[in-house]
Amino acid sequence: MKIDSNSAISVDSVEEEYRYIQQISCVQCESKGSLKLDLQSLIFEENKPYDKLDCQCQNCGAKKSFIFDISNFFGKLF
């Protein structure tokens, strides 16, 4: 999978990824907060880490994937 780094959503934590998804409306039925995580994948593109979250709307079944740039926190000790 080729990642467009310009369209990846930059986040500072996994929790921020989940909050983002909870605030998004479904593109098909426009129901806010209806997206449910189906699969989370770690992807490396040009040595940069990304999370891919595949989601599905609980109301209409529409599927949507999100790419998050996790380089701000991935592999760093807190």
C-alpha cells in the first residue's frame, strides 16, 4: 500500500487516533460517532511509521479507512 504522507493525519498518541474517529461523521449516512474500529495495522513507508485504521459505520455499514502519521510518538519512551 502506498501512503500519501501529505494526507496522513498527524497524531501524538493512539488515544488521539480513537478520539478522532469518534468525532468523524459517516460519509454515507452522516451519523456522527458511528464509526467502529474493525482493524488496526502498522505500516512503514520510507522508514516512517503509520497506523491504518479500517472502520465501519454501525448505522449503515459504510467502510472508511484512516491513515495516521505516528512518527511523533512511535518507538519513543515516555
